[in-house]
Amino acid sequence: MGGKWLNGLGFVLGDVLMVAASPGVITYKLEGNAVERTLELVKFAREYKCRLVQVKRDGSQLCIEIPPSCLKRAGFATDETLLALYEPGLLKLQRPDLS
């Protein structure tokens, strides 16, 4: 997942995000001071079956990985259209409600 819109939300190259998935939703939480908190974050991710991802560059645009295990846990297909909802430091992916 990526594009110019990530820049506008304040994500920068190298940011670390905790990724959690449950049926119908994938949530990304920006983790501040991630380098200093590496052991704490890894322990939390393992205990709660979350993933840690970093904001990367794909060509000229920023991107964030959607781990396949999170897609499966959320029940999403790889080619499915998802709605991204944003609050500062928090990004949620879910199916659009067209009703």
C-alpha cells in the first residue's frame, strides 16, 4: 500500500508501525522512538500476534507493507479494494460500506 497520500499524513521513510489484524480490519499504529524501544516492541508483537513494518520507498513514493498474515486474519483478498481511515498516528484498513 502506498502513494503520495502517505506523505500528506505525516509518515516518513523509516517510521515503524505496529500492525494488528482482526476480522474485517487491519490497524497500523505509528510507534515513536522505535529504535530505543525495539525489544519492547518485538516482545509485544510476538505476544499479541502483531507485526512490525517500516515505511519504505517504492520508486519515488512511500509505501507500507500489508503482511500476508494480516490479510488472512482480517479476511481480505490481495486484490480487494479497501478503505483507509486515518487519525494522527493510526491508520485502519477495512472494506468500504457501500450501503
